[in-house]
Amino acid sequence: MSVGAEQIIAVSGSELDSLADIFKAIGDPGRLKIVHSLLARELCVHELAQTVEMTPSAVSHQLRLLRGLKLVKRRRDGQRIFYSLDDAHISTLLSQALEHVREG
């Protein structure tokens, strides 16, 4: 399926830069594992570390970057901080990419 001229959206240079930053972030296998893990439910750093087989320190570092790009958000519950996807766009983006991979 080709994209017709009427479907092309005007994009500014800064928007393209931000979009590239998002794809660069989720292009890293470790960060992609973190984002994928958050598709199902919110998790704290220690749960994420176990799930993605990284150290809590490494997960925290990656979460800081993902938060900066507004891909994940955090919620404090007492002394624990839980992370989740920032909004449904992130889930849609991953679902579309996975569908593309599976279709070959």
C-alpha cells in the first residue's frame, strides 16, 4: 500500500528531530524491553529489572531517558515509584511496528 500525496502530513524540522529521538530510544534493545514490559501493567524499577534482566541501576538510567522523551511516566505510592507508558500512542506505535515485522 503506497501513501498518496493527500495523506502526507507537514512536519517541522524540530518535530522530525523529536520523532528521530523516539525511534532512537526504542531502537535500543534494553529500552525496547522496558517499554514492552510496560505494555501489560505498571511496574517498579525492581520488577522491571527482573523482567528485562538488567540491574536496577541500569533500568533507572534507561527510565530517566524514556521519561525525558515522554514515553513513560511515573507514579509514587509511598516509597515506591511505579512506571507505566505515558499514553496509548506508545502502545499503538509498538503494536504497529510488531505487525509490520510479523507480516514480513
